[in-house]
Amino acid sequence: MATDYIVQVKPRSKKEGVSKGPQDELIVAVNVPPIEGRANERVIELLSDYLKVPKSRIHLIRGEKSKRKTFRVES
């Protein structure tokens, strides 16, 4: 079974973390710039810790170059 998460990414943040947004999306702040997919990789690492699932089970399915992304998490 897989669950999709809408994620709002805040690159170049001073403090990293994951929090719940007002409309059930996740807000992920990362301290890396959105260059060459580095921010996406860091988002996956933070989501892995937050959701307590291996990074290999988290896949970016929509919004590769957008601040609003959809990730699929396999359970």
C-alpha cells in the first residue's frame, strides 16, 4: 500500500525540519539550495526520519522543479 503526501518545500532555510501545514500538507524546510536536485534529496532524508520509513520507499512523483511536490511513500 502506498500513501501520497503533498509537500511544500522551503529551500535555503536557516533551520531544517518537517511540520504539518494548514491543509494537511507537510512543510519541509531544508538548508540546501534547489540546485541539481540537492534539495529534493534532503527532503527525502527528512521525510524518512519524520515518517520512520527507509529512504528507498519514498519517491518523488510530481513537482521535481516546484516548491510544491508530491511524494509517494510505500509501506
